[in-house]
Amino acid sequence: MQNHSKGAPLRLPAATHDRQVGVKGSILIRHTQEEGSLTLDIISHSAAQTQRLGMRLGEIVQGGELILLNGQLGTGKTTFTQGLAQGMGITAPVNSPTFTLLKEYPGQPRPSGGSPARSRVGPPLYHFDLYRLDDPEEIVDLGFEDYFYSNGVCIVEWADKADLLWPSDHLRIRMKMMSETKRGLLFIATGARYCELLRQFQKNTYATTGT
């Protein structure tokens, strides 16, 4: 897991609706909605909670999602990704692919039809880390752009290094340090599909954070 370091606070954007939807299990959840986008502001009080948030998202992704992570060193990007992988049923160790830019994890069996006896293979996970990326065009040159339109789940650390390349529809998570252990996670869904994904995540998180 990543070490903690300081980061600058973030403010919620102006919105047409802004309401606090719950405080449960020491996690504050705030929901904001604009036309074509949806945001969810969550405060995690530990690395374990950050990982569990990733797990809740991993449980509901279906494949084809693009998840962009922004935040300074130590804000929990890899921790969140480890949880995402766990939620997808991936048991292999997940670490940042800092020197290779990309690590691939095959899809794992998932329960199907509500019966554990019936299962299907879930989507693969493509874990990118752009920390050492010098030129965003390297992503295109290496053929990585194809991954963002594939049936796998792409999660990108240091996504702000290639902001001009991302499809308009995606889920962005801005992570900030609020104290030595506390982290702020601002989820920003753009596009109808990602807004629905974030609504499902909100329900999943609110129902389980107290357990």
C-alpha cells in the first residue's frame, strides 16, 4: 500500500442538487448531481476503508469501464486499486506498474444468476500507472489506447498526466490527504453509464460501510 503524504484540499463543483446522504461506519457520503454528471464525496478514515471502497466498486463493474485516479503520492491510489481487484475476485498481488506502465490481471469466475454454483468469467483488470510518463503520446505509440475501448476494466493512476487522451465518458476519482490517516475521495461520473454505475456504488457503499 502507498505511504501517506500531504495533498491540497478539493472543493465540490457547483451543482443543481447537493445533499448529504449518510454518515455510517465513519464514512461521510455526499451526493451532488449536474446534468450529464454525478459526483459523490466520501471521506475514508483509514487505508482499510479506502480499500473497502475499491472493493465495493469492483463488485459491480461489468467490463468496459474506465476509472481515472488523480492524487499525490500517498493518497491511496494503489490501495483503492487493490480493493477494486479484490471486488473483482482477483487474488493476485496488486502493485503499481510504475516501470512497465501496465499490469494485466485475467478475469475471474463470478457468481451468475444469484447462485454461487453458477458462475461466469468476469472482465480482466488493466492497471495503469503513468507516474513516469513523460509524453502522453507514448500511450498511443505503445498501443495502450486500445485498452480503454476494450471489454476489460481499466484503472489509471496519475491519470491527469494524459487528460487530453481520455474518452469523454469515464469515472474519475480525485483523492486527497486530509490527515495522516484520513482521505477524501471525490468520485466524478461523466456520461449516463457512469452516472448509473456511481448510483449503484453509492447504494452498495451506504448499505455496507457499517459492517
